[in-house]
Amino acid sequence: MVDPNGNQIGIMDTESALRLARDQDLDLVEVAPQADPPVCRIMDYGKYKYEQAVKQRESRRKQSQVVVKEMKMRPKIDQHDYETKKGHIVRFLHQGAKVKVTIMFRGRETMHPENGRRLLDRLAEELGDIARVDTPPKLDGRNMTMVLSPLKEAVTQRSPQPSRPRRARAAPAEEPKEQPKPRPIKITRAEGG
């Protein structure tokens, strides 16, 4: 038997342990049922459960969720499209996400997988300062995949956001000019009047 302060009281029967817990307006909780004799503790069980939930929330907050983004390309990708997709990959890496780059082969492109490998190797080389290759290029049916994960230095520095130019505010309106009076509307028979 253990009291609320953590001091050992000693061995006692269940009836007297429950009476002692009720006198202090606390609960009797069995903490080690497998021990011989079982170990019980006098505590506020609601407070104990609350503290456990808080600890669990804290541990979940400290964990980092690994997100895997995917970028798909073709082996005959144009230079401008390649640069655009590379920019997206850089943004994902700066956000701390892993990136799975997939090269999709169609038709006779499957006869030349070296074109896809060359493209993935070029991408890995260009992104070498912010990412490392987790899974090297691997051919899987009609697709070749490679997984990049961000380096810690790349995640801490946020990707530069392009600043949008602000629109100039309109100057406050001066005295409103006298508006012309509306002309009366003339309805003719052809218009349904």
C-alpha cells in the first residue's frame, strides 16, 4: 500500500485500505496486480488520467509526421516543364516532406529506361545541397521511381516566398459632384407596356 505522497504504508486488507482512501476523499488504485501481494496506491484517479492525457498530447506534438509528396514526369519532358516541377520539389523539400519522383514511360519509351535514369540522376545532382536520395532510381513496370528526403539544413530555412506587389490604395474621394437627374423611362406598346 502506498499513500498519496509516495510513502509506503505497508500490507493491509482491502477493507481498511478502502476506508483509508475514502477518509482522504481519494481513490484506491491497483498499480501492480501481478505482484505478490498486489500493490495499491491512494490517489485522485481523475487527476491521474488527466495528467496521462496531457503527457500523451505532448509526446504526439513532439513527433513529426513524415509526408510523402509525389511528382510525376515523362522522359521527354521540356526544359521549362522540368524547371517548374523541380521548383515544386524544392518547395516540398523546404516544407520537410519527402518527395517521390516518378518517371512514366509510355509505348516505346520503355525500350530506353536510361533516359529516365539520366533525368533522375540529373535531378538528384541539382538538388544535392537540400536533399539526399533515400531510394535510388528503380524501374517498376512502366514507371521509374526515386525518393528524395530533405536535409535538416533545408527544412530549417523556409523556402523564399515571392512577395506580391501591393496595389496602391485609391485616394479618398473628394466632394461628390452633382449627379444628373435620371431621365424618365418611356415604355412603348412593343415592349409590353
